[in-house]
Amino acid sequence: MTRDILRLIPVVFLLLNGRESEGIDRVEKSFRFPFSRTRKGVAEMKRPGLQKHNASRSILMDDYKTISYKGPIYIGTEPRRFDVVFDTGSSDLWVFSSRSEASTKSYLRTYDQSMSSTYEDLGYTFHISYGLGRCKGHVFSDNVSLGGIQVQGQIIGEVTEYTPNFDSRENPSDGIMGLAFQKTSTMGSRNVVQNMKHMGLIDSAIFSFILGGDPDANGKDGSFLLIGEPDPSYVYNNTIAYLPVSGCRGMWCVGMTNLLIDGGDYGFCSGGCRVLPDTGTSMIVVPGPEWPAFAANIVKNRRDCRVDNRGIACLDGLKGLPTVSFVLGKSVFHLHPEHYMLAGQTVGFMPGPPGIGIWILGDTFLKNVYTVFNMDNETVGFAHTNSTGYWHESTPFVVRIKNILFYFAVVFLAFGMLMFLWGPCRRVLCSAANAVRSRNSRGAGYGQVVGLSTPSFTEAGGGHRLGGGGELSRLSADPISNPNALPATSADGSQL
């Protein structure tokens, strides 16, 4: 029976794995991201089931070539819509003013204070410098609605002057909603989510992002900002790696344990480093001092790539580009070439500006994970995306069954090995036990022979007390008081 079981095990493994352990490779890949994705309709994602899971409010966002994401907010009374970039890399909310050059652009919406009955001028100005670009204007307050939740008296900037990079016909946005902490706010304001919690409109100051890919047939994609507790339907294996915010005043900086290129440690983050998950940055930004060595390792197997202080461009596709792995807490997130190659020939890494010593995980990274920002306990959570969310892993049902059978086969193999080893072990144990019993029996038999040969013992014991070992020894060992007794013997009979 045991031999038959062992013969079946290789067959089971061959059926599961095929050539070159294909099934084992599938199991390993199932823990990587991003999964190949298939699309569900936008209408289905708006189903009540999302609210059934938790109290999150979802805001559907549009994307531009998966490098920029924006969503709607409503300002004023009567409310007017503005499509803004939700930016975790800054803390202030601003929109273009009707008194700025933006009012002449048909693709931009501007704020007109005369159109809102809840407008209030706060009497001071602001000036913000970003990694790329600057803007300035006046500060006011008005009502702001996000995800169906209205915040009254939110502090907002009305931009009257700005650099040209904020004005793009191809990728227009009407402003920026900063979602970092109040400490870095130029206007001294809490962000909208913080004010929701402060005003008792939500239970927890938590928001999360799932950033999608190409638009579907309706022109929409699967990108959402969720307000409230994270939605478990997005989380693979119910595991979120939470990291404490530290190292950057008022920003969402967390510690990264390491960064690997094709599994190799090249010293870019060996002792740990700071990273900023920033939804307002398109690419993954590498600290300036690290850029030359990092870029060289990305293109070392390619002859057609150009590297300069703006980034990396490769002419001939993905072949030869490495996998870049980000170790965040106890989780490892693998970014394969198809996931960081952007539109055209651009690779999704760029050098940071002078004086910036942190890594910035922009949309090139964040579009491949589910990211949770918790303002209450100041943590950031990263999770591999789940098959039950808007995006779906393409692993077929049959492959999942094969994975289950693979683990069953491992248990089956272990059981078979135990059965195989039990026979020889049992024989050895039984032989040892028999040898011990045999020695004990021989020793007891010699004592009985001596006892039976002792007349005084049989007279005293009546012939029926053969178990009286103490009396037997006494009588046998005393030839003076018992002259008929035989000499005392040892267990091995050496004196017989």
C-alpha cells in the first residue's frame, strides 16, 4: 500500500506542474503585483455592496495615461464642480481664479467669488512652490463637498498667478487638493478629510486610493479615492502592511527597508531610507546622488537607452529591463518592466531635484497597489490588490484549483514518507523491545532455578512463594545458617 502511494506522488506533481515546474512558478507569481487586470463596469462598482462592506465614500477619478489622476469636488453655494488632483504630497486646496489667465482657457474651470453666497475673504495671500512649478493668490473660505460630504468654511486658495506647467490642454485640471498634514499647509489649514473628522462628519480621518489603468468603453477607468475605513474587497489576502509616518515634517514619509534590482542589493537603501507615497507625482523619483548608479543598473543590459538628468528613454521595448522590488515593512512589492514603462519610450523613474534626499513613490508605483492613509494614527498602509475589487487578477479558476491541489500533494507526500519510514522504524523498535524483554527473562529464570534448588526455601515458603525475591536472596546468600543452600549467583549465572 505504501509503495503504491509513493508511486502516485510523482504523477500528481507532473499533472500539477507540467514541464519545468510550471505550477510552482504560478504559485510564486500569485504573490506578486500587479496582477493582469480585467475590467468590470463602472456602474457595478457603484452598487450598494460597497457601502455594505464599510462606511467608505468613493470618488471615481479620471486618469491621463496612468501618470496623472484627478477627481471632482464641489465648491460654493450653489455648488460648482472643479476637477482637481488629489495630492498626498502637499497640504493645501486651491483652484484657479476667474481673475487669472485661466479664465481665458475653455478647458479650465475657474472660481468666481460673486457666484457663491457662502464665500468669505480671509484677508491674506499665499505662495506655494512645488517640485515643478509655483502659484500664488488670495485665501478665502467656502463650502466644499467631496464624495457627497460637505465641509463648511473650508480654507481655499484662489490662484491668480501660476507657472505654465499647471496649464495643460492635454491634461487639464482646475486645481490641487492637498491631503498631507496641517503642519506643512502654507495657508495654515486642515485638509478636507481632517475637517470632516473634526466636524463629526466621519468617524475616522482615513482615506485610500486604488489607481487604475486604461479607460474602458465608457471613457472611465477604475481609479477611486475612498473616504473612511479601507475597503477589504481591494485587499489581497486581507493583508495591509502599515508603516508609521516619520522623518518628514507634516508629510506622509515612511521607512523603506530595502530596494532591490533583479533581486540584487546594490546599496541604494540597504540601511533603510525614507520614501514618500505621493499621488501628485507621476513617476518614481530617485534621490539625486543615487541617480547615476541607479539608472546605470536599470539599463545595463540595454544598448538603446538614453539616460540624462530628466530620466530614462528606451527605444526597443521592455526586453532586458530588470524587476525593481520595494521592501516595505514585511511586504515586498515587485515592479516589472511592463509596470514602470510609461507611454512611448519613457521609463517611469526620474532624478529628484537638488536637496531632495528621499525617494518619492509616485503614480508609477501607486497604480499597482492599494494605499491607505490614516491621519488618526499617522500610518500608511500598502496592500497587494485583490481579485474582488474593481481590478481583477487574471488567474483562471482552474489554475487556482491546481494551486490548492499542489498544497494537497505536498501534504500527501509528507504522509507517504511517514508511511514509508514507519515500517523499518517499527521493526527496529520491536527488535530492541524484544531484546530487552529477553534479557530480563533470562535474569529472572536463573533466580528461580536457585530458589527451587534450596530445600530450606521450599520448606519455608511452601513451594508457592516463588515471587518472594527478598527471601530468596537472603536464604541463598547465607551458607552458614543454611548449609544446604547453593552459592549465591549473579544474573548472568557466572558462579553456577
